Amino acid sequence: VISAIADSFSAEKGRRVFALDGWYGTEFRSIISALDAELKRRGATVEFVNINKIFRSKDEIGLYKQEFITDDPGFGFVNMDGSISDIMDKQKLSDLDNELKAAESVIVYGYGAAIPELFDAYTCTYYFDKTRQPLLWEMWDGKLIPFGEEAPRKDYHWKEYYYCDYYLLHFQKEFIIEKMDFYVEAIDYNALKLLPREAYDEIVK
């Protein structure tokens, strides 16, 4: 799969601005490390951009989520009207959009890499999906890396996922699933499976 992404990047003429988006639990660090090595082996020049750089601070994101988490020990409010861009810095988001539209060779990666505000800047998009049960195991074991962070957060609360983050991810997936160029099953980094969107659509049908 890493070689196939590198093939696609190498074959594209003109601007090559790719997005690697995905659900929580996608092992982006391993994917990007392998892809960087593969593209360097081929002599390709590419800039990698972690979408985390445009997220708001941890404290600001925490305040945003508190409305949905609430102080109740067992219940909260479902974030039915939110989007991942709500927890991004608006100026940084605008700046990145302008940078990408002028860029020639860039790969942006991470949760929310291909949100609607950035989607038109890309020449190719990938969506990395993970089934929910393995993700929940990661959450309960304190291994989940949340929005805007680089490492697992041991105090990540299950209500953050069930009442807020799940829906931000869900609405982004709804947006991109009909627009992506490629779908990647990313349950296990060592067993990635890639499909062109047309093949994914046929399987779902």
C-alpha cells in the first residue's frame, strides 16, 4: 500500500498535493515514516505537513468539548452540529489553505487533513478507516491519540469520544467518503488494504 501511494504520487503530473485523512487510531506516524522513506528512495522531493499544526491549544479544545461532556458522571450531549474545523485555529486554517493552493509537492496527514475547508486544494485524497472495536480497546488502554496531539493521553475520557470526537470524525467521514480518491482499511498497519473509491463503492453496494 505504501508503494502504491508512492506510485500515485510519483506518477501525478504538475501539482502533487495529497491528503491522508482518517479515523482515530490510524497509525499515521508509521505510515508517514514508511512513505517518506519510499519517496526518498525514488528521489522524490516532498514536504510532509502534520494537520495538528493548525489545531487550537489543548486547553481550548478541552473547553470546546466540555459543553458536550458535561459534569454528569454518566451522560452528556451529542455534538450533532460540530465539525473538526471547530477545534482548529481559523487563521492557521486559512493560511494553510492558501499555502496548499500555491504548493507543488506536499502531503498533509492526520485526522481532518481533508476537511471541506481544505479539500479543493488537494489533487488526491486518501481516507484511512479503522473499525470501532480495536479503537475502543486503545481508548480504554490509554493508547488513543486525540485531535491535535502527538502522543497518547492517559486521561482521555471516554465521554470525549462518545459525545464529541466520534461525531466530529463521523461527519468528516460522511463528507469525504463520496469524494476521496482512495479508501484504505487501516485496522492494522501491517495489513493495510487499499481500494480506489469506485471499487469501495461497489463493495458497499
